[in-house]
Amino acid sequence: MLGARRPATRRAGTVLAAMARAKGLLWSVGLALLLFAIFRTGFANWDTAYALVWGNELASGRRPDFDGVALAPTTHPLADLLGLILVPLGDGAQAVVVALAFLSLGIVGYLVYRLATTWFGPLAGVAAALIVLTREPVLSFGVRAYVDLPYLALVLGALAVEVRRPRTGAPVLGLLGLAGLLRPEAWLFAAAYLVWIGLDSRARALRLAPLALAAPVLWAMADLVSTGDPLASLTGTRDNVETLGRATGVHGLVTAAPRRLGEILRVPGLAAAVLGAALGLAWLRRRTLVAGGAAALALAAVAALAVAGLPVITRYLLLAASLLCVLGGAALGGWRAVPDGPPRRTWMAVAVLTLALFAVFAPSQGRRLRDLRSAVASQERIQDDLHDLTEAGAFPPACRPVTVPNSRPVPLLALWLDRAPESFVTPGDQPAPARGTTLVPANEGVAKAFMLDPRDPGASGQGRPPGFVLRAANRSWRVYARC
């Protein structure tokens, strides 16, 4: 009888586990739909737009010219593969990318909730999710479909799997491997995890080593095939850092990293993280050390890449900030995880003060979120107006080259016109072509809103070139031509 019950028990456990996973997916989808209902917009920004362009070129049998494009972003093999897969959808590919970005936001919110709940209780989980999903940079990068949000979701997913089943091995390394095809920090996490496995079983760590090495090897092979240089992504990113004057190295870590982290969390988020860590170390030390260790490892990965010459920019700190949101959630709700008595009463008092701090800053945070929604809607409108011009035939193939005001319109025009990105001309050191087509912002507001970076060499823009006549216009753009 006992033997007959065990298979049934195992089946019941499998069903419950499947239901738990489905619940997580449903919550993630629900959060994604809620965020989309709030913003009602989204678009593929710089990195993702280039991934769609390069996928389109690969599907057409053309080899992308990564070196011939001014300020070309770092290639991300998994994003480029997605671009290749989505080629049959045409213009619908951007809608799929935006949907995946919102889903990534929902997954991030849910996983932050799960981690905080595991360590500090459900109330802390709800608080942590609310903190992370009200951080303006997190939402901004998600709505603009940066690859950093799927990366963040994958790494948090790997951590959640490990927390649920310590030293689980291949599932964690599989998620980190996918993340490692979007951002190289995941390689360091995979290496650290392999060492962690090795502390328990060196033989098992050796068996799992190929899985941990897969992402960096595949990335290097992709660079080698596409450029002839297995380190092309690293050198290309370094070149862009120098061109744009971005902070990097030890100096960049000291001067820029704290400010960038503060941009994400703001004062109440930072204060909550510090208070949550302090309270947790006092009364929930083991759990807090695990959460704090994960955040420290995320910061260490950013530091390692900065020393290697990569920039210290806000979106590279999203993982560390998300884990600090877990500690922030602990400050607000972790009191339920400690027994009744002085510790709980002290924690509750700190939670009330922390909540009051969030309330004080709520109006300014609300303005940031409203400004974000307005800015995203404005940028999407400008982008749609540019797309309308391509549909109306404002850029005929016979009237080349096409000169653009800065680097940002290049991947969009390349995608919509099915032309190589290197065929477009941006203002800068080279003289403007005497003939061809020139795209000009209709006003200063468009020029400022639709710019990759103020330090973009082509960001000075241009007016109508001498001898060119107006070919097409709408509320955002003017197209002049001399064919």
C-alpha cells in the first residue's frame, strides 16, 4: 500500500509544482498588461532596433557591417537571433519586441516579489514588487524595449530557482547562459555559481563547466564569424565609450556608479534598502546575507566590466537595484517574519517611518512617472511620423545618400527602407553630400526628443542644405532632396 501511494504522491507534487509555475506566469502576464494599460505605448529603441536590422540582413543573406556604422551598439547574439526569427513578421516584429519587453517587466516584478517573499515574507514581497515597478528607469528601459529587461528577468529567474532548490545546477546555468547571450555580466555569475557547486562536488562542477562556458564561447564565435575578431563586441563598446565620453574604469565606479544607482532607487528606495539590510542583519541574518550577497555580486560584476573598459551607465545597474528593492521590501514588511516582542515592535516602527518617507517623495515620483509617460508617447509619435514618411515614398532609392540629423534614426530607416545602416550619412567630421535626401527635424522639440546622446558627434543636426527642395513634411519631420 505504501508503495502504491508514493507514485500518487509524486504525481500530486508534480501537479502542484506545475500550478505554482502557471501562477507565476499568470501574475507576470497580469502585471505586464497592467503596465501596458498605464502607458498604452512602447517601441523598440536603439539596441533592439539594430537587432531587428541585423536579423533582417542575415535573413537576406547579407553580412552586417558592424564596423561601418557610426556608434553601432554592441551586438547581443540572443537579440540578433530573435531579430532573425521575427523577420517574416515585417513591421509586426517591433510589436512582438514591445510585447516581450512588457512581459519582461511583469516577470521582473513577480520574481522580485517571490525572492522577497521567500526571504522576508509575503508583505515584504508585495512592497518590493511595488518599489521596483515604480522606479522610473526600470519602466523607461522596459517601455523602450531595451535588451536589459529580458536579461534582468533571466538572471532573477536563475536566482529564484537556486533559492528554491540550492545547487540545482543545470537549470540555473541554463538561464544564466541565455542571459549571457544578452549581457556579459552573466558569464561572471555562471563562473561564481560553478565555484559554488564545486564546493559541494568538484566532479559535478566539472560536468557542468561546458554549460557555464557556452555563452562566452558562442558570443566570441558570433563576433569571429561576423567581424573576424572574437573580441569585437568588447572593442566596439570601448570605442563608443571613448566617443561619447562615458564614465568607465575605477574612476567611473567611484564617481558615476553611486549616482546611477541613486537615479534608479531615489532617496526612499536607497533608505529602505539600507534600513532593510540593517534590520535583517540584526534579526534575520542568514536570509539577509543571502540577499545582500546577491546584490554585492551584481555590483561586483558591474565593477569588473567597468575595469575592463565598459561604461558605468544606469541600465547596467538594474540588477543590483532590483535586489536592493528586495531589501527595501524587507524594511517595509519583514517584521512579519520575526517573533512577537521587541524585535517585531522595533521593525514595525522603522517600517512606519520608511512608509512615511515614501509618502513624502510620492508627489515627485508621480511627476517622474507622468513625465516618462509623456516622453515615451512623444517619442513614439515622432517615430510613427518618420515611418509614415517612409511609407509615403519620401526616400526614393534613386535619391541617395540619405543624410540624417543624428545616429538615432539610422536603424529605423534601415529597417523600414531595407537598406544597410552604413549607407546613411550623419553630420560630423565629413562634409554634407551635395546631392541626395536629407532628413531634418521639424522643430527644436523634435530635435531634442529624438536624439541618441547629446555627445553624439552628429547631434548638432542640420537645416535644409543649399540647393535642396522640400520633398515631404509632417508635424515632426521635413525631407529635402536634390536628385
